[in-house]
Amino acid sequence: MAAASQPSRTPSDAALEEIEGAEAIAWAKAENAASLPRLQSDPRYAALHDEALKIVTAKDRIPNVAFAGDGALRDFWQDQDHVQGLWRTISPESYRSAAPEWRTLLDVDALAKAEGVTWVFGGATCLAPDDRYCLIRLSNGGKDAAVVREFDAVERRFVDGGFQLPEAKPNVDWVDRDTLVVATEWSKGEVTESGYPYVVKLLKRGEPLDAAREVYRGQVKDVAVSPVVLRDPDGTARAVLIERALDFFNTEHLILTDGGAVKTGLPTRSTVQAYVAGRVILTLEQDWPEAGFQEGDLLSLDLVALQADPAHPKPSLVLRPTPSQSVEQVASTRDRLVVALYDNVKGQVLSFAPGETGWTATRLDLPKDSSIHIASASEHDNRLILSVTGFLSPSTQWLADATGGEPVKLKSLPARFDASKDVVEQHWATSKDGTKVPYFVVRPKDLKLDGQAPTLLYAYGGFQVSMTPAYAATVGKLWLERGGVYVVANIRGGGEFGPRWHNAGLKLNRMRVYDDFFAVSQDLIHREITSPRRLGIMGGSNGGLLMGVALTKRPELYRAVVIQVPLFDMINYTRIGAGASWVGEYGDPANPEERRVIEGYSPLQNLKAGQPYPRVYIETSTKDDRVHPAHARKAAARLKALGYDYLYYENMEGGHAAAANLNETALRLALEYTYLSQQLMD
């Protein structure tokens, strides 16, 4: 396909890797100027943008509230009037009333205006039991790097002379009112090869950063080091754990003692999930044959016993999922352990009570055949806030008690599109090695199976991230209502069937992930739901890499490819952005055996002339300091050099989300669905 008019001069790869280099920024702006009119001049664009903006800024969205220690609920809220957002609070009684009365804690729009910085709220770490004092993360433009400032939620202002940390990628927690345990970039460049901190110190109130006392030092080759404080519901800190990430999935667990940090005997592929009733709760991502446990198990450890003998932990089993199940989420209330368990990608919630002889499970009475997310668990009683959703069912918010009883519906999202004409199906495709791979199809009930349905296939396939059903508000309005079909594939690399599903696609076995995706694509075509002329695909980050592999390996299957904030240059990924942290997922290009596999699929190196590539749409963010925009930039530059048509958009803010606020989110959505309309509906 001949290239349309594109900017004439392309910087070198080295220049494109300068995240905010003048040459790279000028190139990106020129690319935007060439591509945006091709989408925004489409007669459909304005309506798609208006619909997207209406949905993402709607004031009748369900607030994402969480329990606070002062008995109130808190959430972070954005709408068209509050683009950067409000951190706010409300009483439970008012929240359940017909006219909720919110109280603003921090107006981020006002702060951004006052300080002349596009602040993006990154969350708050508050000190139990009352959660009055909080460590607020604020990033410039949505980067992972952030500043940390102490905030008083009663006075609703930053604390004069309070704790402050300069911009970095810090991991921080409270030990007590006057002590923080902090991992950060203490001096310029004192970070791992992945760009994260590896030195942990105790910082006392009022002392300068250079006076903090070091308690642990990892290594430059680590991914990161993070402190975790385990505390009782009354706020008392019972232990400080040090999590030394050797790679993205292998973590050395240490416990801080008076004599320093002591290594525990926990497997490196295990994750501490919660602390409840004196017990440390962890999941296993590998077999632990010496202790008699296997990957996927949920385990419990007595904290006092672990502190007495860190090298020889003695766990007990809480839950062993079946082959069709996975532990998707773990939380704790005052004295209950709560688990979101999925079976064939359908959710349920179990509540576990500790006892002398083990754990007793109770299943909460919630809607079936849905995705269920634990939005918040109270540390002061046994209340839960749960989110229940499905592709066609507007999300609902429930208040439940982990000890049992009938959950109470708090809020329901109004329908954003007409779902009455649609149906959801679950199908299974057979991958190259015979593995059965599930996927969901959302389609019109009266769909004619003639291969002519415009179909959008979405997948991720990595880092044990599960693609569970969720209410498709913008997909429904911008795609389904217009006659499109939407598909979500549960390919290996994800966590839909626990660690085994993820582990099956690591490193040398990476092609299994892509084979699964091709199998789903071919199954859709075989069922005559769609055809290559009408099949489009979309994915971001690791899913953006998946899109690049699909483009270069099987271009004949697809008419549209949306590549969001992607990895693309896998031969060099370990030295770009935070890439070194992902060696545990993809393997190391410096290892000859692993490099051979990576060379076989790395999209940038596999782009070739004379291939039946569709016109692709690539988007990224200048402020993405996780997956560097150089990946997307080099993809576009290589396509241009080979003479292909393509579309490229780089948002100058937004971080890895590719949008710093809701207006930018609406713009991104409108661009994507205009492109998909042009490619698949015209």
C-alpha cells in the first residue's frame, strides 16, 4: 500500500530514544500534524468524540469509593468541570442518600493552576488508624515518577514542614506518625538498571533526606526494592518486610529486625498479599515441593513464628484452586481474608475465617456469571465494597459484610448504550500446541454468519494480567451500537487460569502467546463471525507488542491494527525506559538462546518491505516513562522508511495511560474508533 503524505525527515533511532529531545519532539509534532487531520476530518469523528466525552466525564458514574479510618468514604473524581480531579470524602449515610454531599480534600485542578504544573494525582498512602495524615503522590503529566508530599486530611492542606520526597519512583510507607520507611533515588542516578530504587532507609520527621538511616541496600541489577509495613487494625506496625525484586516475578523476601534485614525462606516466586489476624497471606507462583505446595496455592504464615525463624517458614494451606480456577484478588478486613476467585473467567467472592484447625470459607451471595472486583476492604470492621460487572450489564456497586448476610446494592451505573440487541458468548479456540483457549464474543443477537461483521479483537497476554468481562461503555456506544462485534481473548501469558497460564508463555515459550492469539483470530473467521477484511485488533503496552507481532507474523488476517503505547524494539528493550525490569517475562537479548526467540518475533526487526500490512494506527505518550515512546516512534519511522501507509499520534502528556485527563481520554477514543470505522466499516 502506497504511503500517504508524511513528514519528510526522520531522526535517527538514538534521537528518537531521547524522550523529550528537541529533534524527537519536533518529529512527533510533525507526525501528529500529518495524521490527525486524516481522522479528525472524517464526518464520524465529531460525533464519536462527543459520545466518548459524554461517557468518560459523566457525573452519574459510580464513584470508586474506599473506606477511610475516620469512618468516612473517600474517592478520586474527575469530570468535565474537574479535569485534573478532586480527592474528596463523604459519610456512608450521605453516600447512600439521593443527594450525596461531598467534601473536597484536595482540588488537583486548583493545585496545578497555582503551581503551573500539570499535576496528575497518583494516590495516597494514609496512616492508620484514622487515615488523617497521608502521603500524596503527584506526577508531572502522568509519568511514573512522582513527588510525595504529606497531607492533613482534617485540615485539608499540605503539612507545613511535613514529609516531602523529590521526584523519583519511590516506594514509601508509614512506620509511625514520625517515621517513614522509604526506597527512593537518594542521590542522582542511585537507581537500578530498570530505573527504580534499591536503597531503603528510615526517615524521621524533621530530618533532611541525607540524614535518613539506611536499613537495606539491594543491587543495581535488581528491578527494584520496596518496603511493606504489616500493621494491626489499630495502626500498630508489627513488621517491616523488604521486597527485593530480582526480576519482575522473582522476589527475595526479607524481614527487618533490630540487627538489619534478614532473608526469609519464602520462595522467590511468591507474593505477599495481605496481613490478617496475625497471619501473613501469600500466593505461590511456583511449586514449593519442600513444603508440599504447588503453584496457584493461597497460603498462610504465622507472623510471630516467621519473625522467630525467618529462614524456615511453616505455611498452611488456605485454598488450592482447581485447574479451571485462579485467585484473582486477595484482601483483608479486620479479621477476615477475602478472595476474588475466578472459574473459567467468571467471578465469585469467598470469605475465610481463621480458626485453630484452619480456615473456614463462605461464599458471598453475589450475581453469577460476572466479574467481581474487591474495591475496598475495611480494616476496622468486616465491610467490603464490591464492583460487579459484565460486558452488557452496567456495573453495580455493593456493600457486603465478610462475615455473611445479604449484600446491599449501593449504586448502579446507568446504561450507556442499548444492549438489548446484543448477546455474550464464550467460545474456545485450539492453539497450535492443542491448548484450548477461551474468548468472549459480544455480538448482535441476529448476527448473520457471513463473515461481514466489523469485529474488534482485544487481548493482552502477559504479566499474569487477566482479561475478565467488564461493562463496555465506550465500546458499546462507539462500536456495538453501530453494528460492530467485540471480542476479548484470554490467551496465555495472562492470569485467567492462575500462574500456570502465565508461566506457559514466558521467555523461550513466548510464541505460545502469539499462537493463541492467531488461533482465536482464525476461529472467528472459521465461525464466519468475521473475515480478514472486517477483522481489527487492539492492544496496549505488552498488548501493543502483541499487535506488532500480529502485524509482522500474520498480516493477512487483519484489516486494522491499533497499537497502543507499545513495546516494539525487543532486541534493545532492556536498555530503553523500564525495559530491564521485564527480562523475567520476555527473556534477555544478551542471552543467545533467548535472543534467538526474541529475534523471531520482535516487531521492529521483523518489519519487511512488500508485505500485505494494513494501514496501522500507532499511539504513544511523550510522558510515558515506563514503556518509552521510542518504541512507537521507531515503529512509525520504520514503516515510513519501507513505504507503508500508517497513522501516528503522540500525546505530549499522559504517561503510560496515554492520557493525563478525561478530555485527552475522549480524544484518544474518538481517534481509535474513527480509524476502526474507516478500516472495517467502509
